Amino acid sequence: SGEFFKMVYEEAGQTPKFGTIPNLMVKMLGLFIPNLREVEEMLYEFEQPFVVNHSKFAQAFGENTTPHREALRETITWFRQHPQVKH
């Protein structure tokens, strides 16, 4: 639903500028734009939420996780402090 991307923009102090197009439009445009044909094949992945099981990861590395917002904030801060790094 774009919630993660909204969070990224918020932490970067920017306004999100993205939208969605209906699946039918993707299929129609795929007739003329080869890259959209690839997107069309993957549309099913966005029809229902992803369910992720992190039990193997937690078993290997522990339950210590960093909340998304905090991780984004730290990452954005690091990149701002290192402008010489190519993105």
C-alpha cells in the first residue's frame, strides 16, 4: 500500500510523489512498452499482503530488531553525513 515508501519520504523530510495505475492499464500499456510486460507478470504479488516468517532469522541472529522508522532515520542521516558516497 505504499506505507513503507511514505515512511521513507517522511524521514527524508520530503513529500511523496507517486501513485498507482490500475492493473488493466498496466496490461494495456504492456502491449506497447516491453518493460511493463514484465511488471504485468508480477501483478499477482501485489494483490494480497506479504506474510513473512522470520523465525529462521531470529533463531540465527536473535530477536533484536531495529524498527523501520529508526533504521531509515539512521540510514538517511549517515548518507547526509557522507555526501561523497555515490548513490
